[in-house]
Amino acid sequence: MERILDDLASRRMMVYPFAGFFGRDSDFPRDPAKQDLYLRYTLARLGAYWNVLLLVAGPEPLLKGKPYLSADEINRLGRRIKELDVFGHPRSVHNPTGDDAFRDADWTTYGVLQGPKTLDRKRLSAGLLKNHHEAKPLYAQETLWPGNKFHPPYTPDDIRKNAYVMILSGATINLGDMDGDSSSGFSGTMDLDRRVQARHDILKAVWDFFETVPYYRMKPRQDLVDNGYCLAEPGRQYLVYLDSPGTVAVRRPTGTYKVQWINPRNTRDMRDGGTMTTGQPVASPPEGDWLLYLTRTDAGTPEPAPTAPVVEGTFPDLQVERG
């Protein structure tokens, strides 16, 4: 196990334990005292790994009709893991389809969501935003799994459009590349011959675009637009995604803003929209989906302080959380 974790750490890859400490079909201890010993032992072995996320239980310990832990047990175990894990790893639990029952729990530090599984992008965004805690990242684990029989039949356009909507709704994407159930296709076998390369290329292009903008300073702000999906750093920058051609009005402080239209199908295709000072609606180019990027340009707006580079192997501002 350590050899695998060492290899993944050297590749800077995160490890998400789908079954967590208490897996549905695993032989975990039921006695609280033995559970405590098990948690101490496991954290003693894994705690020093920076790239491990923690999960109390999975899959779906609260699955309707087939639960194997109660909400009280999950909360008790989650709080105990928080107490024991002096390294402060991210903590959550695997949720069934629907809302995150532990969104506001005092021990979770990120959310895990299964769905909405849909081609209705308004419903997709609304479901993600409803379950997004403003102080916790949201992991949309089973929300974009092309080829999975429990998901809609995504076209390449649907994969791209859903991916943009998910990120602009504050979610981190887990891509599935399947051919039947969740143990099929490339994601189920890790056999490279089973991969559908186009699915990976589409998502990589979306991720590569977000590396070019400071999206990490923005938050989902649907209240600021009358159409599309919006990330905003109010008064500084606004990124709006329209999944079909149209107009959008962005509510913002008075100022001068640079207007750019970016083609999500080829993000090197950037079209200068001039500048704007008023809040009138702006119209996208006529074909396909588009990104609108507004950035404040007038001199009265100070630029944010640059972030100091992190030297490899150092951990600035590291704080150990103690229970």
C-alpha cells in the first residue's frame, strides 16, 4: 500500500478512498472501542501522506432501503476522525443520489455529491449550488460519467457544456469513462485500450481553460446575471457561460470593463467586445455556446496582491488542527 501511495505522491496525484474507513462490504469493526483502535492504526499509517483525502464511509451508507450506518454513527465517526487526524486531511462521506445530508456538519471539510445526472443544465447548476457550502469544496463525484447506464447519453457537446456549468457552479469534476456500470470501460478497468479518448480530451480542454483565468478568486453568483452561469469577483471580474447563443445582463458596480467573448469549443478563439461602462445586456456571437469574460480596467481599481510562489517541498502557513 505504501509503495502505491509513494508512487502517486511523487506524481502529485490525490487519492480518494471510495469506500472510506467503513466500506459497505468490508469487515469493519462494529464495537466502538475496536473502531477507535482501527481509526488510530489506519491514521498512524496514512496520516503523513499529504495526498490522501479521508472518507468516513462509502458507497452510500445512507442508501434508502439499504443503509448500513446511521446518520448518528457517521457523525460520531466523522468527529472522531477529526479529533485523531492531527494532519488535518480533508474529510467527508459518500452520499447517495440527492442532497448532501452532511453539508453543514461540523466535521466535514468538503462535500461529496452524486448527481444531478442530467442534460438539463439549469437543474444541474441548481442542484450543485444548493449543496455547495461556501466554506467547503464540492466534489461532484458521480455527476459526469459518460457511458454509465445510470447517466443520460451524453454527446461530446453535452460533456463540454455540463463540465463548464459544473465548474461555474463551484464543483470539482470526477470524470467517468465507462461502458455499462461503474466497473466497466476504462474507469472500471484502467485498461488503456478501453478508453474513449475524446471524453478525456474534452474535459482536459475545459480544465486547461480554467488554468488561464484566476477562477480561484471568484465564487458562483447566479444572482448577478439574468442568463447563463456566473463566477464573479464582484467589482473586478465576471465569467459567464451561455450554453446557447443569447444575451446576458451582468449586475456590477459602475466602472469600465473590458469585454471578451471566448469560444468554449476552441478557447484560442477570443473575440474583442470592446469596453462597457453601463449595465446594458450584451449579445453573444450567433453560433454555439460562449464564455463572456468581463474585467475591470479603470485605474481606480487596484490589482490584487500577487501570490508568492510556493517552493517545492515547503508548506507555508501550515497549521495543525487539534481536537
